[in-house]
Amino acid sequence: MKRLSLRRTSARDIPRKRRSSSKSPLSGKRSWTARCSEWVMRLTNRDPIVKILGPEYGTVEGEDMSILHLLDKVKKDDDPETELKMKIFILLNQLDMQLLNSSLKHISQEVRLNPAAVNNEVNLLKHFSGKGEDTVLESLEYTSDYTFSNGCRAPPWRQMHGEICYLIIKPHDTDPLYITCSTSGVFLNGGKLKEKDDIDYERKSDIYKDIVTFLRERSPRFVENMSKQEYSFFKEPASEKYYQHMEIVDAEDSGQSQKPYDYTEKNVYEKMKSSSAKSKSVDSKKLEPSLKWKNIVPSATHSKYFSDKATKKDTEEERRRGIVSQKIKKKTTTISPESAKIQPASKCKTLEKYEEVSESSSETEDDEEQPQRRQEGNTDLPSEYWQIQKLVKYLKGGNPTATVIALCSMKDFNLAQETCQLAIRDVGGLEVLINLLDTEEIKCQIGSLKILKEISQNSLIRHAIADLGGLQIMVKILDTPDKDLKCLAAETIANVARFKRARRTVRQHGGIKRLVGLLECISEGSTTVTPHRAKDFEIARCGALALWSCSKSTKNKEAILKAGGIPLLAKWLKCSHVNILTPVVGTLQECASEQSYRIAIRTEGMIEDLVKNLSSEHEELQMHCASAIFKCAEDKETRDLVRQHGGLQPLSVLLGNSQNKQLLAAVTGAIWKCAISGENVSKFQEYKAIEALVGLLTDQPEEVLVNVVGALGECCQEPINRTIIRKCGGIPPLVKLLTGTDQALLVNVTKAVGACATEPENMMIIDRLDGVRLLWSLLKNPNPDVQASAAWAICPCIENAKDAGEMVRSFVGGLELIVNLLKSKNKEVLASVCAAITNIAKDEENLAVITDHGVVPLLSKLANTNNDKLRRHLAEAVSHCCMWGSNRVTFGETKAVAPLVRYLKSNDPSVHRATAQALYQLSEDPNNCITMHENGVVKLLLAMVGSTDETLQEAAAGCIANIRRLALATEKAKYG
């Protein structure tokens, strides 16, 4: 066949072409016309898109004529500024291409799961599921067999939320898992509802990119059996619409730097192109064997930090290129990620689960951080991101000198930026840095630790270091003789050990004892920083920082105590260097939550040093000292020591620093606990602390308000302070705080309002501000502490109100509410409610109302108690309730008399007095007298007739007199 010539077709060529045709003239004419038209179109319109949108929007495949078109436009113009225009045209063209590429990347990353992708993955997992020991799952089934026209199995009203289907998965080693597959990913749902043929659709876990990722997180047996599979089969999708499915892409395959430790989504164009290439080479194969089963997902924990596939690929590449360094002599491993002594994440996860089961419930801190999920696939990454990834590649191979140079270059970047931190993680740099710690090259170890120390400020990096076994290696480094290494390792541990699992790892590998040992670096009594001892002081500082982080765990506090940390911390507390004092005091204030530490802090004489540092110029140190006093002042001896060492005045002075809220919260907390002692209250009054506390009742965060109100509540026990609070205008803000929601604040503010209500003038203000109604409404609060505190506060309000009976009756449903609280299981609530009923029953009408609400049988049910506080107030309530109708008889019928007699055997005199009064009232009924006599009340009361307490004396004598009168009347009736 002749090649098509690019010269113009002349007229004399036409007859020759027609004569050479073997077809009929008519058909040959048509064929020749069609071919001629095609040639003309090729020559005149080689790229139709150019004609429609212009030359910049389309070129023939293999050609890019846009720059030539621009050059032609410039040449046609005789303008002398032709060169400048040419440059502008080129720059605009480049900008246009960058914008198009950026948009393409953004669009390609918005690939989501669809029904076909989910169905393919389910069928794949079913292929490897069954009852055998080597199967990855026992079973995997859809919850619904009905499939809608769009391929979804979820109900239409759930499809509106992007949900595709629901699966019941039975792994070999866990309970059945009920999961939801949606367009955004896979997550655990609430399972089937009891007594209903429906599903709890609420999400109960993180969202994972596919089912396999989810199962690797949940089932160690799945991971183990998955690694045993030899082959897997991936069915090619039937049409192009199924190409939008997430898969793992190697960095080299995609032609650009990818993130081997995260899932990467191929864009639709690349997948269609690769699929079409495969279909050309293997047209007949529908099922293609693949060895990628073992590497289908990264073997990471919940944060998905690394993948087996990426690790193997890097290792194979290094082995192929021969760049793994053989000059660095290692203790037990090489720099290559494959040979690192790092447990696979699946095994780590399994071990962690067993550890958590064996771990006691004491380690239940609320500071467990959750790693923030970062939006992957950001296209606006700075140049530093790519430069750091290049440096990581140099770290993976080369001699020690090249490694040190790469580490130094990496250290020059701003590692405080999240972009730089995650660039190291994304390309697998964390594994390399941790492996470098296990070498014998000191410079490599130091360089690696300097970088890890900086990037471990990021919560994602912290979790990744823990997952990769970095903490175990750092703990071993603490034994090295090199002081720089010790410092860097301890400081990095301090950064990483900010979540519970990391703190547990440090303890279980002997890190606590080693960290305590870092505090012993100087001789006894030498706490002055000198130039030749500066490095020793730095070691101690880093050790204290690490102990500070670890001390947030209860078991670690015990370990520090057993390792002899208290005397060493006490020694360093006498140091004058703020950099050392801050972590030392921080560790002490964390540990002071334990009774054993509070005793040790007091006996080791540390209270004096804490008080001294309250006058420091550094607010952080002041805050930690105040916080330590706050926790230690739970004990009376410590409160006295704070006063004796002059600590109350600096605490009062620090109330003036209202800008630093953390410092203010610690100071007010210390004042609150110190004010429990009456001697300290007098000192605070002298230092004008009461007025300062009243000024802090407004415009403060809740953590400050809780402590301020608690301190005022303790100070209000003194009558003069109640007057000071009223004169300073403190009662209105206190009443206003009764409308809050913070439980701790409500407990303290009710106590403060109740204490203020003991003054008639204060009570008038509280009543005018509707404070009693607010207190009564708090009886509905579900928190028993709030209920009890509110009930205690109501008692002085009723006692000091002008018309208490009418005030109480004005609260609709209030009496029924307080009577129903007698059904509570909380002893403090019961005691406070009995005290309130005692005051309510002083009004005859109110007593009649609560009798109708069944107060008598409810009080009788409480009679069998051993709690002296409840006994006292219960007896007082019974005594007052006997004043109405036949309540005395009802108490006897409900068997409340005999238990009351036993109250007289208590050691509490206040219980004796209240019980004697109750028995005196009950003895007005003859049947009750018989019950008392049978239970031996006479002998007990005879001993109390001689008491110095006149009220007890009279009640005991009156009760005996009633019993004696009944006996005489009986004898008279019997014998005439």
C-alpha cells in the first residue's frame, strides 16, 4: 500500500486513481470520493478541537503546537516589545497548565466507594472464608438479599446518607461484627436492635477505607491467616464506571512521589489507562492471579502509619541497588526497615489488648489523646515537603557520613511545622530514624533523636513512634554512658509519653527506674548549677520532664515511688534553677493525687520549698506549686504547714493575677482547700482574700469559678465573712450561678448560698432573687451530690425565712419532690432530705401535706441503718412528724420503733439527743411503749437521764415517764 503523500492532490492524479480501481465505476466513484474527503479533512483540519476552542486547548497526539502558535502570534506583530510579550504568553501558558493539573489531581482524589467496589471486595473475602483454620473469616454475609437497581442493599432512607449495604462478619477470634459500607468508607454500627428486625445505624468506630482495613484493625487472627494466603483473584470490572475504586499505588508505578504508608487513590484517568493496557495484553483472562494479597493494606494500627508493602518495596529496592550500608556496625539490626527490631503492628495490637485486660482499672486517666485525622492528599504542599522526602531516601542508604549529612540537612528545616513532620512520616522516615537509634554510630543516634524530639510534638507522630517500637529503644539508650544521648532520649520520651499506651510501654520496659536514675547524676546536696556540671543538670532536667509525662498514670506513680523518686525530687526541689524546678514540681503535683505521695511530700519537708517558690517570677512554676498545695491540702497537717511557712499571703497576692487563668485556677484551688481550717480563714480575712474572691465571681472560666465558690463556701462558716460577702455584693452573682450546669460548680455554689442564708439579712436578698426556688429545682438534678448539697442549703433558708411555711407551699410540687427523694440510695441525699423534712414539718400545714405524700412509711423504711449522720437527721424528722394526726401510730405499725431504740447504743451524742426526742414523741402511743420496753429502752434511757445535755435529759426522762404511766395503768386495770 502506498504511503500517503503530504503534497497537494492535483487533477491529473484523479484519473489514474480511478483507472487503477477494480470495482465498478459507480462504486469506485463513491469510494474515491470518500477517500478524497478524508484526505482533505486530514490536511485541513487535523485537530478539530483547535478550530472550536483555539490552539491552546488541543493538539494532535504526540504533538504540542501551543508554544509555536504563540510564537506565530508574536511574530505577526511588529511591536518592539515582542520579546516581553512572548515571555508573558509563555508564563500564562505555564500557569494555565499548572491550574489544569491541580484541578485534575483534586478531582481524582474525590474517588469514593461504590456498590460494585464493595461487592467485589465482599466476593473476594468470601473466597477465603469458611470453617477451616487457615481461612481469614468464618463467614461474611449481607443483612439483606434484596438489591436495588443502583446496586445498593441499604434502605432508600439510608441511601440518602450515602450508605450502600450492611454486613455481618464473623472473625475467628472476636464476636460477630456488624458493619456499614458507605460511600465515605466502612465503619462499625450498633448491630441488630433487640426485639426489632432492624439495625442501629449509629456509627460506633472510626471510618476505614475498605473492609480489609477495618478487619486488620479488629482481628489479629485475620491478619495472621491473611499472610498465609498464596494467591488472590481480582476480577476486572465490567465497564468503566467501576474503575472508581480505591487501591494501593506504588510510588514508582504512579510516576510521582506517593505516600507508601497511606492509602492513595488513583485518579480515574490513570486507572482507565492502566486497565486498557492490561486488557490489550491479556484479553482472554477474566480472573488474574495476584501475589498482592499479603500487601493489600498497610499493617498499621488505628492511625494507619505504615504498610508491609511499602516496607518490602523499599527493602527490595535497596537490596537491588546495593545501597544498604555495610559500614555501620549494628548491635542487632541494620538500617533497612525490613531488618529493624520492630514488631508488626498486628502483633503489637494483639499484645496491647492482652495488656489492657491484665492492666488494673487504676490507669483510667481522662487525658488519653486521640490522634487527629489529617486530610490526606493536599495538593498545595510546600516545597519543603518534597525536599524532606528526598532526604529520607538518602537516609535509607549510604555510609555513616552521608547519613549524618542527611540528618543535619533535615534538622535545618522547620520541624515544628506539621507539613515537615508528616513529610517524614509519609515517606517512611520514622522507621529509618528509629532504626538509626539501634546502631553503634553515636552521631547517627544523636541526629536521629534530635529530629524525633522535634517532630514528636505532633500527636500522629507520637502514636507512630509508639507503634514502631521506638520507646523500647529509647529506654535502652538511657543506659548509655553518652550524656547527650541520655538527654535526647529522655526528652523524646517526655514528648511521646503523653498518652496512656506509651506510658505503659515505658513502665513495662523498665523506663521508670532508669528515668529516676537520671536524677542521681550529682552528689548529695549539690544543687547549684556550675559550668562544668551543666551537662549533669541537663540530664536531670530531661529525666524530670520524662517522669512528669509518665506520672499521669497511676501505676507509674507507684513505680516512681518504689524506684526511690521522692527523696531525689525533694533534693532537686531545693534547686534555684527554674528549668529544673518546673518539671520537678510538675511531677510532684501530678503524683500528689495519691495519699502516699501527700504523706511523703509532707514528711520530706517539701511544703516549705513549694511555699517558697510561690513567690517566684515564673508563672508556670507558681502554677505548679499552687496546684501541688491544692492537692496536698486535703490533709489538715499540710494545711497547718502551709500557714506556718507563710504560704497564705503569697496565695492571696496571686489572686490579683486574673489574666493567667491556669495560674488563677491553681491558686484559688489551693485557697479553697486551705480554707477548710478555721485558722487559715482568719489569715485570709486579714490578707483581704475574701474581697478578692468575691471579685472573681464574674467573667471567669468554670474551673476558676468552682474553686472560688468552694473557697467562699468554706470562709462563710465564719459570721463576719458572711457579712463581708454581702457588703461586697457577692450574693447576687452566687445566686446567679445556681442556674449553671457544671456539677462541681453546683455542689459548691449551693453550699455557699446555704452558708450565707444563715444570716437573716442575707436570706432576704436570696429570697428576693428567687434563690430558694432555684435551690429547690436542683433537687431534680440527676447528680446525687448536687441533690444532697441543695437539700442541705434549703435547711437554713427555711429556718431564716420570714414566712417559711408559705414560701415552701408556693413551690408547686416541691413537697412531693422532696418526699420522693427519700427513695434515693445515696446516704448523703437521705440525710440531707431528712434534715429538710425536719424543718418543713415545723409548719403544721406543710406537715399535713407531706403526710399525705407518704412521708411516714418512707421514713420507717430507713430506720434500719448504721450511718450515724443519717440516724441523727432521721430521728429528728420522725420526732417532728409525730406532731400530726395518727403519725405516731403509723410509725409503730411500720416497725420503726425497735430500730430507733438501737440508735441509743451509738457513740455519737447528737444521735442520742435526736433519738431520745423521737422516742419521747413515739411513747405517747401505748403500743409503741410496749415495743420500746420489750427492746430494753428503759435501761439505756436511765443512763442518759443524768446527762449534762438538758434536751437529752428531758427527752429521756419524759419517755421513761410515759412507759411508767402505761405500766401503772395496766397494773391498775389488772388488779383493780
